[in-house]
Amino acid sequence: MGWLFSNGDDRIVDHPFGRAAIARFHLLTAAADERGMDAQTTRDLLLDDYADRLGAGSSLFGRQALHRRLHGAAPAEPARIRALLAAPDLLAQLVQACRPLRRAEADVVPSLFGTPLAPAPGWARWLPLLPVAWLASLVLAFFVPLGWVGAVALTFVLVALQASWHERTQEWDSVLLPLRTLLDVHQALGNLPDPTGLLAPFAPDAAQAGKLRRRFALSLADSIPGQREYRDWLLQANLKRYFASRAALVQHLDFLRASYRLVAELEADCTLARHLEASATFCWAGQSDDRAVDLRGVVHPLLARPAPVDFRLVAGTGAFVSGQNGVGKSTLLRTLGLNLVVARAFGFCYATSAQVPNLPVYASMHSEDAMDSGESLYMAELRRARELLALARLGPAVFVIDEIFRGTNHLESVSAATAVLHELARHHLVLVSSHNLELAPLLRDRLAPFCVEAAGEGVTVRPGVLRATNGIRLLADSGFDSAIECNAVTVFQWLSRHARGEEAGPPPVL
């Protein structure tokens, strides 16, 4: 076992697993009624970018467990993370013990949690006799002239078996390495001194993990240069190993699944503890009642220089967020949404203090035209609104929505947005931002108004609605001609009087 902790680990290079591989554990183990996060919420809240930052230095095992928590409905259990933070020496030791997992070049999850492996064909039981029969036929051919017929026939059978199965056995051998590493790490963790009791689940089965590991090992002869190919083609060693190791996996499937969960979840906790050690701002999240939110000094972990902000919602109300162009309304929503997701998944927030509801989060922040499907912006927004309403019927949730219904005219946009947001806010926590300030009075019974304003190098959030817009002023700041800005002001003033019900007169002539 010494190789597990040798300097050879320094040569470990993280393999570039794609999103599909990282998500596979969650997809294969999620319950049918589990309220996981949908794809658009993942994109809109930048959860893949966050997961990449979070899982840096972790193996595929740990990243799969992190993804499962981040996207699943399992309640956060931060007790072990807190214990690891309180024992930095043990944390360093466990990180080192889990480091060999990063050698894995293949994903074992499909073999452990996917479609059951097919049973070995009936002829596989005769594989040990085939090389013996072939050697006997060669000897017999020297004494019986027709013996060469049998030798040639058996040679053809050997070649045909390798031609048909060689690629499959190579793919399977790539799965055996992470299986062996998984069991090695399980055994090593079970044998570590553990005054804290954090490794108690590993100890009872550590010896069994070591024994089972040998069932998936290559033989000593396979490590001799130039010998493996001869053993595969003449002795069918790869086929015998293929069927024997698959049978061992099926026989011990429950144990291997449990071992995977233990090791992957421990590495995930170590990864989170190391991440929090390096985080400038975090706190353990308290659970609020009745959709109340109280976040003090909350920041977004992906920003290089995040500006902390306070945000508080009393129970039973949502938020309508307004603010000037470019002030940071979308960033605020992403900050709130990500922290609510992280609190639910891991039990902490990037804030100085946090009281948040334990609810699933769904977002709609980036609907666009889809030229490949011919879907216009408004049709995409309607589709997403239908999806959110369908998700709302599954139970209480948080909905984070930025600029709803941009793809139609102003009057219909406000009307449709009011209807949809009012329906969502009846039973759910809704956080919405919009430049359509008319929504604030229309939704005042469901959504409390907040305004994001620049404050030094950061922003502040105050109660109320935006008082002074800056869209027209930005025309001049962006290099537009002064005549265009003047005409825009004229039209804006006429529309404003009209919207207030004042005598606006005829439309202006530009």
C-alpha cells in the first residue's frame, strides 16, 4: 500500500472528463420523483463554472459526488465538513489518501450503477481448455498428419476470438484500474488512525476491499514487457480476465456501490473543506421558515473582486428588483440564486451570515432566439414560462427571473409578466428584475420593491423602485449623436405623461 502515498503521486495529471461523465452518477441514481435542477437553471446560474472552480484538484469520483449534491434534492449534511475544517492535519492526510483516485482514466459509474452487465456466454467456461487443446493439437500434428487440420482450426478459433473481443477487453481493462484504485483507497482509509471517528464507515470492510481488489488485478506476467500480447493471443488471458472480473463485479455489486459512495462522498467533503479554507467569505447557513431570506455581506464566488451586499426579505414576500442599466441587477440575482443553491446542497453561503429557505431553485435569465429551431425570443420566453409554471406545481420553490418577456411589445410584455409572476408568487418565493417599472405597483401585494444602486466600488440594495433611469443618458456615453439623444428625451417625456394619465397631446414630430 505504500505506493499510495509515494512521491509518484506528484506525477498525477487530472484527466479532462466532460460534463456528461461528471453528471452520470446523478443521472443514474436520481429517484424518479427527485426534484433536481433543470438544464436552464444550471446555465443561467453558471453552476458548471462554479462546479469547475469548486472541484479543482478533485478526481472524477469526488466531482461526481459534488455534482450529485449540487443538482439533487439531498439535504445538506455539513457536519463532516465542519469537523474536517477543525482538524486540518487530518484533512491533509485524507486529501493525500484520496489523491490516487485522480489516476482514473475511465468512469466506473456505468458499470456500477448503469445497465446490468450481460452474463458471460456459455462457451466462456471452456476458455481455460482452449489453449491446452491448441498446444496438444500442435504436438499431435507431429505424429498424425491430419493433426495439422485440428491445429489450424484451433488457431483460427484463437484468432477469431481475439478479433471479436480484443477491443472490448481493452475497454474493460481501462475500467479495472479505477476499480482497483477505489478499493485501494477504501482499504487505506479504513486502516488510517482515526481519533475523530470520521472514518468509522470504512474500517469494517477495509479487509474485504483489499481482498476484492485482487479479483480485478492484472497478473504478474501481464506486467512483463512483451509478454501480455502473447498471453492474450495464445492463452486468451485477456478474455479469461474479462469474464472473471465482470463476474466478480456482479457478485460483489452491492459492496462496490457502497464503497464508491463512501469514497466519493468523503473526497467531496475534503474538496469542500479545502475550498472553504481558501475562501475569504463564507458562513454556515441557517434555515429560515416561510420563505424568509436574510443574507448579510453576501458575495458571488466567481467574481474576482466581489462587492458584498445585504439582502433581506420578510416571510411571505418576494422581490421586484429595479435599477439602472449596468448597475448589477443580474449579478445580484445570480448571487442570490447561487447562494440559495449552495446552502441547500452544502450547508454554507458566501456571506457573513445567512438565514435562507431550504427550497429548490429554478432560474430564467438567458432566453434567446434559436435560429436552428426557428424559435423566436418571445416563443422561447413563453416556453420557459410554461416550464416554470409546471415546476411550480411540484411543490414550494424559489424562482429567479431576469427580464421576463422581452420579446414582445411593451404593453403585452407587462401584462403577460404580471399574470405569470402573480401566479408564481402566490405559493413560491419569486426574485425578479425588470426594466418595466410598471410591474412594481401591479405586483405590490406579492413582491416587495428593491432598487440596486451604485455605492463606491460596489452596490447597495434599498427598498423602493428606481427613481432615475439612465437608458437615454447612455446614448451619449456610448457615442450617439446629440440629436438622437434629444429626440429620445422628447419621446420619453411624451410617453411618461401618457403613462401617468396626463394630457400628453399629439405624438411628437421629430
